[in-house]
Amino acid sequence: MAIKLLHLDDESLISQIQEESREAFATLVNRHSKRFYRIAYRLVSSKDDAEDIVQDAFLKLWNRPNLWDPGRGTKFTTWFYRAVINLCLDHRKKKKLVNISEGIEFADEKPGADILFDLHQKQALLERLICELPERQQLAINLCFYEGLSNNEAAQIIGVRVKALQSLIMRAKTTLKYKVERYLGGGHDDHEF
Amino acid sequence: MTMNFKQFEEKLLMYGADVRKWPKNIRWSALKTLESSPELQKLVKNEERFEGVLNTRKFEEPSKDLAGRIVAAALPRKKKAQRNFGVFFSDMLSEFSLSRRALTAVSVSLIFILIVGFTIGYSTPSRYASAEQYETHLEDFLNYEGDVL
């Protein structure tokens, strides 16, 4: 039975979940929990919170599997990405993002000055630079660059046209390049982006 | 067809530094353009370095038992309560564990009490005042002109 389920596509699994099949639910969770955890982690920057959000999203699906309507022509993963992202955005609104780069001072006064950041500080600074992007640009860069989704799928998840999505990616990268060069680049020629 | 510098720069931002992974319809012309332009090659190198920085972003792997935890938390779904009087009645029966005979006895006695109550109520005259008794005689009051001295 379980082996058979492994070969089923997401849509068929959901129809079994509607019949209260725990095996189908377990198969779906095993198949996708890591992928949805990744995007949740990227958006809330906390392992525990990301795990809770993914669990919450899957339990909502278990309790109300009819929420996903295959008739709308949306893939399950696209729809579920949207659900997880909405939970993350709600979570961020409720719990104001802790200033993750606390203690790091920007080199505002001397752009390009050499500052020896350790890896931890660099990561925190990068996280902050990404968090400072407008929400949709953050989503675009997380989905396309970090998750490797196609422009088409990312556009569907965010709810914009592909052209608009591409524009979001371009703006996000341009801003990040400028800031990364300014704060992490150190002003050397070989750090020019 | 080759693409110009500006077009290449835009696509580089959109699709990333690995030109071999660009969409098929533009990949060939992009590679051709890249081959012949040292400027573009430098641009790609810079993009690679930038992506390298982005890839240093912190990431923590999820707990190994995440999926198991989610499945374990999925409790059997509650059936929707049926709004059917028969089902409700039988639920009540099972809830209070009354036998049919006991339930019949309770029902009969309740009906008996109701009948007795109605009988007593109808046979006893009401003590309430009639509506006529409550008349205020407002007109008389308004037409009263007072005692003539």
C-alpha cells in the first residue's frame, strides 16, 4: 500500500487524504516537508518557527483537505507554497523580526572601508540586507535564487506576471549588489559586482 | 541572433551566472555573445562572485523527525455533527445510558404531569383583572370642567 502511494502524484494523494488516509498524508509530508521548511526558514530566519509553520500548514491541510481545489488548475506545490508563505508573513507581522544584525555597525561613514567581518557577522549582515528588501522582492529572490524555482512557478506563487517577477528579481539583485559591495566588498577592484 | 550588452546584463540578473542553465531559446545566442566579449566575461565573473556571497547565507537543516512529528500531530478528523433529531435522540440515549423501558417511564410521567398541570390551570378562574377594569376613563377626565362654585 505504502509503496503504491509513493508513486502517486500529489493530486491523487490529496484525494486520498480527503478520505482520511493517514498513509497518504504521511507520504505527502515526507515528500515535501523539507522543501516547505526551506522557504519558511528563509522568511522567518528561525529553525523552530519555520518547523512550527510547516507543521501548522500541513495540519490545516489534514483537517480541511478540501481547501485545495484541483479544478482551479494550480499545482498542489504552488498552492501550498502560497499557504506557507502567508503563514510566514503573518508570523513576521505578529512577531517583529528581531534585529538579527545587532551589534554590527555599518560602514556608513566610510563606504568601502575594510572591515574584518567573521563569517557569522557576514551572514547576519546578508540576512539583514535581504530582510530590508521590499516583501515581494524578498519572495522573488528566495523562490528563484535560493529555491531554484522557475520564473513561471515563482510568478504564480507571488501572484504576478512573469515579466513583473523578472523585474522584481532584477531590482532585488541590483539593490543587494550595491549594498553587498558597500558593506562587504571592501572597495577592492576584484570585489566589484 | 546575438544579444547586445544591455540585454545580456538583464538576462544575467534574471537567470544567474550559469549561462548554460538559461532558457533554451536564448542560451545559444547568449553563449555566442559571451564568447566574443571580454567585457561580458568580466560581468559574468562578477555575477559569479556575487552569487557566491549570496550562497554564504545562513541555513539550518530541519530536525530529522520533522515529517514524523507532523504526521503524529495529525489526529483523526472529527466527524461533522449531524443535525438529525433521530441521531441526536439516540446519542442522548447512549450518553445517559438509559434503557428503553426507563426512558418510556420517564416520558410517560412527564406527559402525565403536563396534563395535570393544564387541567388545573384551566379549571381555576384567573385572578388577573380584565382589560375593562384597567380603563383609565381618559375622556371623562378631559371633559371634566370642575365643580362650579
